[in-house]
Amino acid sequence: MKRRLTWAAAALFGFLSMTGCKENKSPAGHDSHEHGAGAHDEAEARHQGDEHEGEGHAEAEHTAERVVRVSREAMERSGIRIESVLAVPAAGGIEVPAEVQAEPDKQAHVSSVVSGQVARVTASVGDRVEAGQTLAVIRSVALGEARAQAARARANVEVAQANFRRQEELQREGIGAERQFLEAQAELRRAQAEQSAAERALEVYGRGGSGSEVTIKSPIAGRVISRHATVGEVVAPSDVLFEIVDISRVWVVGRVYQQNAGAIHEGASTVLTLQALSGRTFTASLDYVAPSLDERTRTLPVRVVLDNPDGVLRPGLFGTLSISPAGATGGNVPAVSSSALQRLGEETVVFVPADEEGEFRAVSVTVASRGGDLVRLRSGLAAGDRYVAEGAFVLKSELSRGELGEGHAH
């Protein structure tokens, strides 16, 4: 009986001991878990804070600089074109239709001076030629006969001169007949007259070539824009064989409607806008204002002369010529192409070249007025500043990608 009671007491004591241990360990374990979770939350909060801080820093960098970088290949592929900010009259000009034309003295229609057959052609469409450069060679029977006649006339003069000198010498010696001397003198004069006539006839064919061939040469320096000469073809003086034009400098001819004719004067500032060149603009002063209206169109012809070193101003292009009217006030203001303006959030911006090659910075601008493809600015840029006139949308897209965290475009 005692043994059973001893075992029962031992079991009860063990049970109570285990229960006490669980109760003591549970709060401690619970406190440890709570401390661990709090530390984790705090670390996560710090991590998220660091991330947000980094995001804020990156966003501030893009907002402050707003610089995008593109490679040279990407610039060419995207058609990015840089121009200078124009200085245009603050007041809107009189807009008239205009056409690019070649200068009359800088274009030539080249033909043969004689009927004949094309023997050789040495120039093709697209070739650049100099004044006096050979374009083709024509073989002509008529020319051959003319040159032969001139050669015979020269020979007759030589014979007549020799006979006259002999008769002249005999006269000095007193042994020559007067009649023979006079006949020799008359023969010389006749031979000289025939030679002069033959030489004048030959001058019509030009001095180039020999025998029955005549050389066709370019009268001006320029570029061959058409060729109608083929080897073996028979041509006449009325046939145009080549067309040559020099467009290093061109005319822009505008037509002012009669109601605005009184406000136009030579020397007025103008801005030419060409849709065919994506709204590209050119500035110049009026070089000529016609003294009277065109009888057929009832418009006043005006002219601007523009240098064209890169050849983009091609004859036949149509555009709009904005002319500052007489008495316009307000001075000049900066102006850019409408394709240069882009929206970034609530701002209107224009991209300008940055310090490094291939880098462009977005500059906030304020628009004063719009007229056609030309936008006058109130602030942001000055006349003469370089800006992206074409391809600005590509730069805006790349900049937007960078602000979304994709990095600068390369």
C-alpha cells in the first residue's frame, strides 16, 4: 500500500513540474516571437524607406536634368535634325504662296550648233560639270565642208601673198609690169575676203573639235539634270541635248495678293516655310518687289534670294513666305518649328543639345503665338540657340522611358 502511494505522489509531482515549465516557457517564447516580428517589420520598413528614397532620388535626377542620350546611329535613324532658333517679327506677317526657282543665269539648255550624228557622250544625269567641260562630240558633214573651205581659203591667201610680194619686188627693181602688180594685189585682196568669210562661217560651229567633229561644252558650272543625247542619234540645232542647273543659290518667288501689296517693301524680313522639308524654315530679306501686278494673276511678284549650299532647296518646291509688313512694330522674337514642341506633364518643352555629344536636354518654353509651322516663343530660348527641329518626339519617348526606371537610351 505504501509503495502505491509513493508512485502516485511521484507521478503527480512530475505532472505539476511539467505544467509549470510550460507555463513559464510560453510567455518567454511569446515575447521572443513578438520581438522578432517587430524587428522584421522595422527592417522591412527601413528597406522600403531606402527603396522609396532611392526612387525619389532617381526621379529628382530626371526632373532636374531631363537629359536623354542617343547614339549617332540612332540620331540618323530617327531623323533628328538640329537648327538655330530664328528671329522673326513679333507681329504675324503677311503669308503668301511661294515657289523655289533656279536663277535664270544659273541654268542652261545645251544644244548642238550644227546638224549631225552623236559620236561620243561624256556626261550623264547627275554629273557635276565645270564651265567649258566637254559634254558630247557631234560628227557633221556640213562642219567638215566648212572647215575644208576655210583651209582652202587660208591656202589661197598664202599663194596670193607670195605672188604679190614677188610682183612688189619686181616693181621696186623696175623690171615688173604695172598690170601684173595690180592683178596680184587684187588677187590677194579677193583671197583674204574669201578667207574672212570662211572663218566667219566656221565660227558658228565653235572652235572645239577637228575635221568634221564639233565639241559640245557646258556653258556654266552645275549639275546635269537631263540628257537627251545618245551615240548614233542624228540631232539638229533645235534639239536640247543637256540641261544643266546650278542651285548653290536659288530664288524664292512669292505672289502677294493685291489687297496687301501696299504693305510690302524691299528689305522686309521674311520667313520661308516648306512643308516638303517637314516644315523647315529659312529667313531672308525681300530682294525684289515688282513695280506692277501680274496681269494674269493680279498678284504682286516678290523675290527672296537664298544660299543653298546643301542643295535642299530644289526648284519646284512650294511653300509659304511670311513677310513682315511695312510699319510693323514690336521687334523680333525667337521662333522655332512647330514639330520641335513637346509636352512633358504640364510643361511645353523643346530639346536642345547638351554638353556631351549625343545628349539632349528638355528646356521649358512659353509659347507666344502660332502661325502655320512657325511658333513664336515668349521665353525659354533665344534667337541663335541650337534646338532639335525634327525628331523631338523620339527624344521625348526616350526620356519618358528613363523616368519610368528603364534608364537612359543609348
